[in-house]
Amino acid sequence: MSLTAAAFLLALAGCLALALFRAPIFGLYAYAAVFYLHPVDRWWGQGLPDLRWHLIIGVVTLLTTLRVPLAPGRPDWHRSPAAFYLIAMSLWLWIQNAWALDTELHFEVSFLFTKYVVLFFLMYRLLDSEEACWNFLRVHVLGCVYLGWLIMAAPDSGRLEGVGGPGIDEANALGTQMATGAFAAGALLVQGPLWSRAVGLLALPILGNGIIQTESRGVFVASVVTAFLYLYLLPGRPRKTLAVLGLLGILVAAPMVPANFWERMGTISAVTDESQEVDRSTESRLELFRAQWQMFQRYPFGSGHRGTAALSAQYLSDEFLTGRAEDPASRARSSHNTFMTILSEQGIPGVLLILTLILWIFRTTRTLRRHILESEADLTGVHLLLATSVSTVTVVMVAGMFTDYFKSEVFVWGVVLLAVLGTLPLARPAPASAAQAPAPTATKALERHRLGQTT
């Protein structure tokens, strides 16, 4: 066993001990850290026992979280429309197992969304203060920095594949994850203690380099679009600071960006004329959109997860399929657009659920921002958290126009953070009531939980 593996085991054991005997939020931090470390995919993890690390962490965190009572005046987690989306989508996916075309992969995504429901519960219950939300963002940024370090150490052999962890092991998903970390790092840079600001400052160039190295056009478009929304949502002074630093960063970094990155970005708006052909990637996506619309008409209640790939050979010519030419059965094409994925694979119920979630995100953002701006209290921290959470979901949604991010976990993180912000005492004062006062034992549990958040 390597020293790195031994250090991982000791750190994990320490976090679980803290979760058991001090505050369950340490289990949540451990969960996020293992998401990025993912020992199964690292050289140092080869000597470790083949355990389901996230399952172990999840069970410990769940059991310890159940001991902490809900804070007085805070709505139950399942009353959030965001929780309704995850619960309803999870139930619908389990129902679809009755007719899903790819039974094995559909069962896996059904289980995954069930895990997301549990994750929502844990994050909602444990991230019940502004400081807890900031600590989670710090873990998120540090995890992205680790991925950035892996990117810098990766051999220069084309686009990055297999560098990330679960769900982010290909270039597009990896770039999207790094982009969400970059917006979180920007918030750290202008808020919090000096060491936290230093983390944000050091993280930004590493994350920027990682985004560039993935050479993802979807991530590039999503980052630009989200940057404008991010600046709009930020409070006055942080907005000016990050705008100036961002402009300086672009002026300094642009000359050092590899030429092949700009060449690839230049194909985003490729058009046809007598001497230029449309990028085959763009053409194949348009053909796939048409095919998925036809799939939806055939399966209005969805064909199940990865149903697009299972049906693609029936709707697309062979030139748009991928796989081994010598094996016709392997020729298929997966979805490259999140909304079209939901339309063709989850059908009408899936579309209604995602549209409901998007409407909730818009209305919640507008309501919280108005309350923050009208408040006489200094809510700069909550304002920055709002901008970061909305930017997280926006990056995934915009990048999802080019890639299928139906299963994106960082999207769930952003949604939970937004739901949490709507319940913070500063954002929405809780009504005072003697009937809501917790019992003495509950008060002690809450005090231990708060202590863990500020450590």
C-alpha cells in the first residue's frame, strides 16, 4: 500500500469519526472529497480494498444526520419543489423499468436518482447555515483543483478522457465540472477569511487551464453565457472586483492559450459555402435531434435511459453512428443534448418535470435576489452563494445543449444549494414560536452540528 493510499484511509477514518462523535456534516465533506479523489481510478488506489466508499460514507452520514433535529421554523426537505423533482423523476424512472429498452443501464440510472434523493436530504439537512454552505463550496473548489492538477500531469495526447471521477470521466463533463468550480472560486476570492480568499485566487488559474485543456466547445459557450449571468447576480463591489480581475486574467492568459483550442472553438459557428463544409459533429447533432423527435413520437412515455442509443440505428444512416465497422450490432449514437435526452428517453412526464424545475429555479432566484436587495441587513455572503448556485445549474444546462447531462451530480449540488438558501434565517426569517422550541436534547444535537460547521 502506498503512502498516498494510507493517508487517504486515515483521513477518511478521521472524517467518519468526526461525523459519528462530533457533527454529521463531516460525513458530507468526506462524500464530496471522495467524489473527486475516487480511489478506484487513481494509481494509488489500486492497493486498496474494493469497497463502495460512497456507500459507506452515505450510511454513516445518514445515520448521524437522523439524530440531528430539524432547525425550528425550517420547512421539511420534501416540501421543496426541487425535492419533488428528484423524487418524482426517481419514481418515474423506476416505473419505466417495465418497458425500458436498455434494461441494465436504465436500472442503474433509477438507482442513481434514488441516491440523489438521499443526497438531497443529507445536503438540505446539513447545509442549514451560511457558513456550512461556504465550507461545502470550499471542498468543491479544492476537489476541482485536484482535478486541475491531474490534468496538468496528464500526458499530452489529445483531448482529456478518463481523468475525472464518476460521471466526469470524459472531456466535456470534466470541463463542465471545472467551470462550476471556477465560479465558486470567484465567490471565495471576494468573501471570507484570508486563507479562503487565497484558495480562490490560486484555484482560478488552475481551473481555467483545466477548462482550456478539455477543449470542449459546449463548456466554452456555457462559461461565457454563465459569466454574464454571474456578474449580473453578484452584489456591487464583488461584481466590480471580479469583472476587473476577469478582464485582466483574459488579457494575460489569451496569448498563452494553445492555437488548437481557438481552432476548435472556431468551429462552433461553422457555415457552409463553396469551400467549407459544416463540422461533422454539428451535422450529426442536427440529424440526431430529428431522430430523437421521431423516437419521442414513437415512445411518448420514453424509451428508457440510453434508449436513444438503442434506437439510433433505426433512425440514422450509418455515417452518423459510432462503433466498430466490422460489428454492425455495436453501431449506435448516444444523445448529445440533455433536453432531447429527456424528451426521447423519459417522455412527456420527464419533460414536464424538468420544465417545472427550471421554472422553480427562475422564480426562486428572482424572489431571493429581490429580498436580498431590499433587506437592510448585510446579506453579501448569501448574495454570493445565490450567484454561485445559480451559475452552477446554468453552466450544466447551457453545456447540456451540446452534451447529455441528465445524470449530472454537480447539477444536483447547485439545485440543493439554491433550495437551502431559501430556508436560511437571513434569507427568510423564521417565525418565532414557543411551540417550535426544540427539546433540550435536540438543542445539544444542534449545537454540536453548528460547531462542526464552523470548524
